[in-house]
Amino acid sequence: MAPSGPAGAQPSPAEPLSRSIFRKFLLMLCSLLTSLYVFYCLAERCQPGSGPVAGVPGRGVPAGPRELAAWPAGAQRKRLLQLRQRRRRGRPGPGDSGDQDEQSPGLAAAPGGSGAGSSVVEAQSGTLALLLDEGSKQLPQAIIIGVKKGGTRALLEFLRVHPDVRAVGAEPHFFDRSYHKGLAWYRDLMPKTLEGQITMEKTPSYFVTREAPARISAMSKDTKLIVVVRDPVTRAISDYTQTLSKRPDIPSFESLTFRNRSAGLIDTSWSAIQIGLYAKHLEPWLRHFPLGQMLFVSGERLVSDPAGELRRVQDFLGLKRIITDKHFYFNQTKGFPCLKKAEGSGKPHCLGKTKGRAHPAIAREVLRQLRDFYRPFNRKFYQMTGRDFGWDG
Ligand SMILES: Nc1ncnc2c1ncn2[C@@H]1O[C@H](COP(=O)(O)OS(=O)(=O)O)[C@@H](OP(=O)(O)O)[C@H]1O
């Protein structure tokens, strides 16, 4: 008995012609259906278990065209740029203020990394982005220049929710550490922006860098400067807590605070103390920038009323008031306000564990001496800025 041929093989002379045509037709139909299914997947309609949560664009997976269509125009443009730029991610940030300051969601790898989900998104964004202008890299028009441990990361993360703000995630440290690399290098660190969008960065050490005011002014006299300030005593303890987390064997806060404890002489050369002399650090900035070009954000109010502080910041930057109370919720576990939907992921987002560390208990008497020490500097700072931050009340 002759063996029967494999499916799709040449018809034997005994096989009727109509049957062979029918089999070919079936084969073609199958491949057509397969292609349709692949297309269907590309349109992100068959992501198992990762469908978007109602009303939360991009939740679970990055937003597809259908979700994008439901977003405001500014958010759509921003989202497309982010998707496009994710392809080129992988370049590490140039540095930060000492902490492993978490990358914002917009720059962090998407869940699944370079897995199937991301390639699907890239295929879509590539097609869609081609239809739109991709934007260009600009030098920042606004910079958060300080202060270290003031709440600078929280402010930047909150601002990034705004569709007209684009910011570099890591701290560039251009005006203090990398100025020799030139403005082209600096610009290249920035994300692409479209017309009407603001480019921003934050490097808290600029506020205490002697050369920074002149350098920023040389880049552009119109640069808007934001300083997040916090009670200098709490700020010093926060600064110390950060160092302690990396070097647990350092001396106590109390012993580092004084040059001579029995004489009550504060060691102003210790950077944790030095940075809190805000009035002193502000002077050189005011020689290069008018006061109206600087905004002082209360680090305390950024925690107690983030929407209120963000309203001031949006007004200062000439942005539409888009970030409001609706964007925040108070996370009891974290003990801080968090975003209901972070930029880039659409998921609830609190800052990482390097923000909001528990501070060590400091002797009451030392706290009193520090408050006495800072009081005149604080008063001068309130006068200079026209705002009483309430640290001495
Ligand atoms: N929403 C929210 N979530 C978490 N943390 C918040 C928030 N808002 C302000 N802060 C305070 O930010 C402090 C860290 O400040 P910076 O981000 O400027 O620090 S750094 O200079 O960039 O290292 C950090 O200081 P510590 O509490 O001492 O860790 C926080 O108190």
C-alpha cells in the first residue's frame, strides 16, 4: 500500500482538482486569520491580564492609540514623545544629590522591560510619532536649584504630571560638576519637547555653588529658578540621616553639630549646618537674577498642601493650573502625599524609600541651640524673599 502524502503536497493524479483547490483555499484562510490575529494583538487588544483599568489611561500597560485618543492633546503629545524616547533608554543619569534618587516613572524601564509589551508599544508609537512632530532638545527654561533635602524630588515628580513640563529624571550637576563639558552636552541630557512645553531639571547643590548663578545667567538671563526650602534644623537632620544610612559609623549628630559643645559653638563648616544658611546663599543669586525670577517653595507645605504649592509653581512657570488636589492622596504607610497617577505609568506613585526616612531622635537642648543659631538667618531670609516660612513660630 502506497503511503499517503503530507497535507498541502501535490495532488495525486487520482485526487479531484476541486478538492486540491479547496485545501489551498483553507490554507490561505488560515494564514489570513493568523495575520488578522497578529494585527489585533498589535492594536493591544489581546494583552492577557493587563487591560487598562477604567478611567486610568495606561494602567497595567503603556497607553495604546485608543487610550491616547481619550487624553487631552497636550498629554497625548507628551505620551508619544515618552514612548518614542523609551526606545533609547539605557543611558544612566549623570548623578544625584547623594541618594539613589529614584528615576521618575517616565524614565524608568517599563514593567516587563524589553519584553513583548514594550516592542508592541514601540511599533505603535513609531507609526503614530511619524505623523507628529517629534520635538527637539532644549536647554532648561526652569531649574530647581535647591535646597538639598528640601523636597526637590517631590516637587519635580509632581510637576512632571503636567503635560507641558518635561524634565530630566536624574540630577545633571552641570553647573557645579560638569560645566567643562559644555552646553551642548547639557542640552543633550534633556528630554525632547514640543512647542509650548517647558524643559526642567533639578540639582539641589546649585543653590550653594558659588559659580552657579553666573553660569546659569550666562546660559540664559531668563531662566526661572525654584528653591524648595525647609526648616534648616530639620533639613540638617535629614542631611545627616542620609549620610548615616550610607555610613552607619559616623559620629552622632550632636557631636558633629558643635565645634565646642560646652561653649555652644556651632560648627558652621559642617555642610549639614552650612546649607541651612539660606540668606547667605541667596545673596549671590540676587546679584544675577531679579527676585521675581525666583520662586521659594515651602518644603513643609509641599507635604501638608501639595496642591497649594503646585498652584504657585504652575503660576510662576506660566502654566495652566492642571495639577490640583485631585492628583494627590495621602499615603498613610508612607506618611506623605503621593500621586494618584504618576507621569508615564498612570499608576499610583509614592517617592522611594530614600525619601521620608525616619530621623534619629536628637537631644532637645541641641535642637534649641540650633533654632537659636538659625533664627537671625531665617528672619533675614524671610525679609529677602517676602515670605515668612514659619520656622521660628
Ligand atoms: N511627597 C513626598 N514624599 C516623600 N518625601 C517628601 C515628599 N514631599 C517632601 N518630601 C521630603 O523630601 C525630602 C527629600 O528632599 P529632596 O528630594 O530634596 O532630597 S535630595 O536633596 O534630592 O536628596 C524628604 O526628607 P526626609 O524625610 O528627611 O527623607 C521628605 O521629607
